[in-house]
Amino acid sequence: MDERADLHIHTTYSDGTFSAGAVVARARQAGLACIAITDHDHVGAIGEARAAGTQLGIEVIAGVELSTTLAQQDVHLLGYFLDPAYPPLQEYLASMRVERMRRAERMVEKLNGMSVPLTMHAVLNQAGEAAVGRPHIATALAVAGLTESYHEAFSRYIGFGRPAYEEKVTMAPREAIRLIGEAGGVSCIAHPGASIPDALLRELIHAGVDGIEIVHPSHTPEQTAYYRSIAEAYFLLTCGGSDFHGGGRSDEEALGKHTIPLDHVRTIERRVKQR
Ligand code: AMP
Ligand code: ZN
Ligand code: FE
Ligand code: FE
């Protein structure tokens, strides 16, 4: 039987719409055999997702999507099969949440300075248990009618280089790769086709990344083939998924539409056990 896996899924612990339990139930409905929960800078959903997975008969892999920066470029790194309770990982994620809170406050202050009366309360309402980020600010702006849409919030105010944008303090990819490894996991470059020029990809491979996300809604079939060939050439793992957030932020993201064979998950697991 052709069993499929989706290794890139968000919950309400980052900017997803659905709780861990709801996401697992939907993944089961979509016929997936295995999923990884990969919240941005958060591992809070994993316990609940695992419990739901056991109940519903779907394998749930502990994952995370760490935000890193190299040469002013955002690099998202996916971690798989890590120990979510590993203390240095927990400490790092907690410090990131504090940083993100301060950054959101600075962005709200900038908006207020531009006579956009957004409150931190409204932003935190959107964030819930998640580490607060620009998607929450954008949603809060749109919900309050201060912008026409989620996207206008970025194009007018909080997109890179826009007047209320604030930089994010993050670690370098090399540090994140090491942290994921020390937590017992493997690291993969997320959606390279969307954001990673080849020169940067080469640097990340030299920094010791374990794999590349080849299947992603932003990737064309040509890009998937291209990144697969790079993974083969460098003896890297391949992974992929839907980058599911729920809520139809993108028509392309849907559970069951962007998957990899379950075999690939077993290959990742084999590499994990050999480290
Ligand atoms: P943050 O980590 O708080 O900087 O938020 C980054 C997230 O904001 C990205 O993962 C996207 O989901 C979203 N984002 C960033 N730039 C844009 C943009 N120009 N338009 C729409 N969404 C964006
Ligand atoms: Zn996200
Ligand atoms: Fe990402
Ligand atoms: Fe993602």
C-alpha cells in the first residue's frame, strides 16, 4: 500500500488555525499514515498531537521549524525526531518567545506612532499560546479593520523594509543545526525554492544540515526534481509536506496534497539512529 506522510504542519502553537488534536484528526481523514508537527519556534503541541495520534492510529513525529538568519536572509530549518523536552532546546525556545514579545511591542509602538491604533491586547488575542509574530499582527490589523486585508498589513506596514517592520533576533543556521542535532534530531532546509538562493544552499550544506525539503506547495515539479538531485549528490535526506496552517491562507496548502512516501520517513529515522 502506498502510505504517505506530511512532514510540515502547523498548529495553534504557532500560526496555525487548528489545535494539535484537530490537525491530527484532519490528517487521519486525509488518509495520511504519518505527520510531523513543525510549529515555528515551538514544541508545545507535540504531546497533545502524539496522544491524538496514538488514539487515531496515525504516526506523529516530533518536529519544529526554527527561524534563523544568515546574511540578512531568513532561513527556516525543520527539525525532526528531536526530544522536545531537551532542556537547551526548551531554554532557547523560551528566550525566543520573550524576544518575539518585545519585537511585537516595538512594532505596535511604531504603528501607533503612525496613527494606527492597534493594541498589543488585540495582537496577543490572535497569538494565543503561540510565539507572537507578524502573522498575528497582520491578522489583528485586518480584523480591526485597520487594513483591508492580511496581505495589505504586510505591504503597507510590517513587510520587510516597510515602516513598522522590526528585525527579529534569531540564531545563525549553524547554531540551529547543532541545537537540533544535540536534541537528538535531524535538520532539513525548509522550502528552499521559495527563499534560498543556491549560494546560500551550499553554505547550509557545508554547515552540516542533514536534509532538504523537496516537496512544498511553493515548489514547482521542476524545483522538487532539482532539490532531489542536490540531495542525492550530497547524500542528504529528503523531506516534504504541505506547510499546513489551516484557514485557507493559501489555496495550495491542503492536507493530503503535498506528501512524501512513508519510506522516506524510515530513511530519516535510520539516519537519526546512526548519529
Ligand atoms: P515573523 O517570523 O514574525 O517575522 O513572521 C514571518 C511570517 O510572516 C512568514 O512566515 C510569513 O507567514 C509571513 N510573511 C512575511 N512576509 C510576508 C508578506 N510580505 N506577505 C505575507 N506574509 C508574510
Ligand atoms: Zn507558519
Ligand atoms: Fe517556513
Ligand atoms: Fe512552515
